[in-house]
Amino acid sequence: MHNLIMRRVEVTEDYRPLSDRRLVMSGEICAPPFNPGPVFFRGDNGGDVPWIAGETHFWKRCDLSEFYVKGPPGAVITIIGGPW
């Protein structure tokens, strides 16, 4: 059985993880086109990696608790996938 993961994460001005616990999934992580500006993921070297509004990437077997994101007020990240 496959469980569906669908989330809308409100971004804050400080880095925070996409999940507060270990959650391994495959699917799409998206910065929707209506975001007021870019959101920033923390890169593996600690630097900011900007995602512009409308940017989407597919990930396989990633742990959402290891993805840290920040951005302007009103920005969100959407997540659609599952534990497959």
C-alpha cells in the first residue's frame, strides 16, 4: 500500500525543515508561481540556493527533515509524492 504525501509548507524568514521528523519520500517539491519572490534552500555548503516562483524538482527517496528553507512572507512550498 502506498500512502500519499501532500503538504503546503508556509515559509518563514528563518530556515526551518520541510518536516519536523524523518519523512522519506519520492515526489515533487515546488515553489508555486504565485510566491512573492524566490525561496532559499540551504545548500550542502550552508549557502543559499534560490528557487524562483514556479520552480519544481522531482526527488527520489529524500528525507524532508534534511531540507531547510526560508523566504519572504507569504511564500510557500508544496510537496506531492509518497514513500515509494
